[in-house]
Amino acid sequence: MIAHPQMIFGSLMLAVAAFVAWVFWSLPNGSRPGLFFSVTVVPSFRDSAEAARIGSCFRMQVLLLVVIGFGLVLAGAMLDWAALLILGVLWLVAGPLVAVSLAHAKALPHAVAHSTVREASLAPRRSQLPGGWIVQLSPFALLLVTAAYVAAHWKQIPDRFPVHWGVNGVPNGWSTRTTMGVYGPLYFGAGLVAMISLLAYAVTHAARRLPASGAGDGERDHPQRMALVLLAVELFVAAMLSLVALLPLMGSPGVTPIVITAVGIVIGVIFLSRWQSHGISNSAASVHPGDGTPDSCWKLGLFYFNPDDPALLVEKRVGIGYTINFARGAAWVILVLTVVLPLGLAALAIRNRP
Amino acid sequence: MANARMLRIDLALPRPVYEQIVSGLRALLVAGEFVPGEQLPTVRQLATDLGVHHNTVAESYRLLAGEGWLDLRRRRGAVVLDREKPRPITAEKHGFRQRLEELIAKAITDGVPRAALAAHMAALAKKLGKPSKRRGR
């Protein structure tokens, strides 16, 4: 039995929406015990009735927002209405963040003074990127091999070929056999991978290492683990854009992009679960409330702005990974290079699609 | 041993942060937690981890370098020196004795029993005075 393209797209979107919902659903318990929705609290607060009330209200909001976002994406795809589809994606990303800010506002009255104690490990910092430069260059190598393959089969590429398909499986976007038309996805992929590499470099060199507070914490090296995650993302991006570049030779993408996305989601779920459980068990031993940063520097509970902190990247209070210190000039450079520029280029590419 | 090599400061204390860093590092150096030739975090790294200004950490490193504990080199950061035989500086010894007397007097005033204080000081002197475990390996 061959699945209908609409069913495949719907299933994929449902998986993405479920993933987003799961990530935000597990947020309340995913931070350090002394933090609750970006607010410094006593560790026992998380077990209180008030915390349970705030947490369940947040989860209900997230569920509702994700269902609406999923509906918008699906409707946009069915009607082939790009604006609605983009709105749905933005809704899926921004909606739960608004819910976080609302929960943050509810938790603020329960804030306690943050610890004035600061601790730093004097162990040498492992600033080398995981696997060394050879492994770090593998996403670029993948793109390069694809480019070489495409060049070797240049004559087999049709003068005009489809690059985008509607939900019904019918091509609705075309490109031509030109250097930009064929190698464009690979250029874009190389740019994206370079931006993510820059982020990984910043994480391993300019992020604050969390204070080691409990047994076994000395082994914890968040920047290194984050760099590993970013490498996986680079490989994922390189694989997807290599696939796009091979489309003129393949004819139809088939189910390969879905398989790659599904594998990415499964790996993401496994990784996030392991990271969260590990992080909580380690930080449970901490005797200092919070993370040493003042609550007032966490705008809306999400954005860190602290001119007195020399750190460029600090661990997020909500979720996993790092966030930039918006008070540092270099943070804005990173933001532009890693978010604004790629999004702008993608928007430009979509707009100029033949 | 990872937790032994931790530096802790408290921003709420009236004592300047650079002094707290100097004291904390000096205690670790005296206890032999670092092998001569070992590298300490760079000024930028330590400042980032502690969330204090770079100049604060740089000043602390300069003071420790002045005491002969560290060698500050461009590009190599702060390197721990072999300092088995401290320089006998009489003025510093007198200053230390005065500070110690003041500290003990304050502890007694605050209600710390004299016997407990003596035992604690003896244990500390024994811990800091014994040969370095790392150097002995």
C-alpha cells in the first residue's frame, strides 16, 4: 500500500507538533531545582500546590497553542497558502514561549534572593571542538562530495526540474540547470553549517561553565555536550540540503526527507530526555538557590540582559542549552549571523523561486 | 579530586572580590593542588565563570605573580611556579601575624571556644604544611 502524499505530510507535521508539545510539556521539571520558570525559588517550591497549579496551567496553554499551530500549518499546506503555513510555524515556536512568559509572571511573586556565592572550576577548559577539526569538517565534506557528484552528472540534469512539491505531491516550484539553480542548496547549506560551527565555537570558548556543586559534577561539561549537539544539527542540515541538491538527478524526493526528519526527531527525543535527567540529578546537590544571575536580568523569563556579566553565553533558565547575554555587543553579531542572516537568505530564496 | 579545585567567592562579603580570588587560589596553591608548570584558567575564562570583570581577575593574578606563585605570560596564561621555599619577607610576616591576631580575637569575641580554635588552627597548619600530594606523585 502506498501512502497518500497528504497523509505523509500530515503525519510528519503531527510528529513535529508532538515533538514541540513534548519539549514544552517537560519544561517545568527540566530546569534546576532552585529555578522555576526562570524565577529563583527555594528548591521545595516545585513540590508545592502553587507550583503544580502554574505548571498545569502552562501545559494546558502549550497543548492548545500547539494544536492551533498544527492546524494552521496543515491548513496552509492544504490550501497551498504560504503565509498561513509560515504563520503556523511561527505560532508553534512563539506560542509556547509566550506561555513561558505568562508562567514566569505567575512565579515571580514566589521569588527568593539569588545566591551571591559564585563558584568556578579551576580545571582546564576543554575548548577543543568534539572530535577535532576532521570530524568538525565532516558536514562540509558531505556537501563537497554531493557537489562533486552533481558536477560529474551535470549532463543528466534536465534543463528545468522541480524543487518543491505541494501536499498533493504535485510539483509547484521549479529551477533551471544553472550554477545557482543546481548548487544553490549546497551554498546555502555550507553557509548554514558555517554559522552553526561559529555558534559551537562560541559555546566552547565563551560560555560560562556551570559551578560544580555536587558529586560527579566535575565530569559535567555542558559546552562540550552542546557542541556535540550542534555537530549533529550540522550533519542533519548537510544531509537534507545534499538531498535537495540531488533532486534534479532523483526526480522525486520520495520518503527520504521524511525518514531523515523522523530519525532526527527520535534522536532529539532520546537526547533531550537523557540530558534533562542527567542535569537534574547533578544539580539536585546544589546548595545555592538559582544560578547566580539576578532574576531582574531575565527579561520575560527568556532573554538575558546583564551588563555586569562578562559571559557572552550563559545556560538557559528555561529549556536546554545556552542563551546569549544581550548586553554584550558580540551577542548581537552572533544573533545576526546565526538567526537573522539565514532566515533572511531563506526568505529571499523562497521569494525569488522561479 | 575535581571538587577540590574549585574557587568560591561571595559577592555579599565586604571583602573585595580580587582579594577573595587571591585568598582562594593561594590556599589551593599552598595545599599543593597544582603541579608546577600547570596552567590556570585564563583571565577571560575565570572572569566569565565567576561573572566578574576581567580586570578583577587580572589584578588577582598579578598579586599572586608578585608573590611568586604564578608566571604570567602572553598567550600561555597563568602558569603555576615551583615555590617550595617562600621568600622570607619580614615585613609581610609581621603583617600576617597582626592580621592573624585580629582574626583570632574576632573569633573569640564571636563566641568560638578557644580550644576549638586551637584545634582548628593546628589541623589547618598540618594540612597546609605537609608536602604536596601532587608533587609527591
